Amino acid sequence: MVRVFLRHEVADYSVWRSQYDTFDAERRAMGVVNDNVFRNAEDEHEITVTHDFETLAAAERFVSPRHLREAKSPSGVSSEPSIWFAEL
């Protein structure tokens, strides 16, 4: 099992969260088996999201540049994400 961590800033959390929740079926179809959203307690614009995958290859496909560009444009992401992978 592989966990992807994505940390980025958003202009408006409620707008971003609405877009994130709307994308749930697509995330599942792309291999996400579990996900979590964390908002920084001291900065409401900083978000960390985790997504779990069965394989590293699936995780790497999910965070491909094209996919991230498409997902962040309508959601109000205001920074490039920091991305890292961890094995569970």
C-alpha cells in the first residue's frame, strides 16, 4: 500500500472542498482506496491531502502533471503542490 501526501494552498477552503468532494468518483476510478483532508490549524489556506493506492505506479499516475493541472484549475488551488510518497 502506498500513501501520497499533497500539500498546497487554496484561495477559499469551502470552494476547494466542494470541488474535491465532487471529484470523489473520479478519484476512486483512478485507484484511490482511501483519502483524508487536513487543514492547517493556524493557516486555513494550507491543505494537506492523503490518498492511498495499492501500488506506487497507480499513485504516480494519479499525480501526473496533466491530472493535477486539470484538477486544480477550478478548485482555487493557489500554489504548486508538494508531493511525497510513503509505504504503509
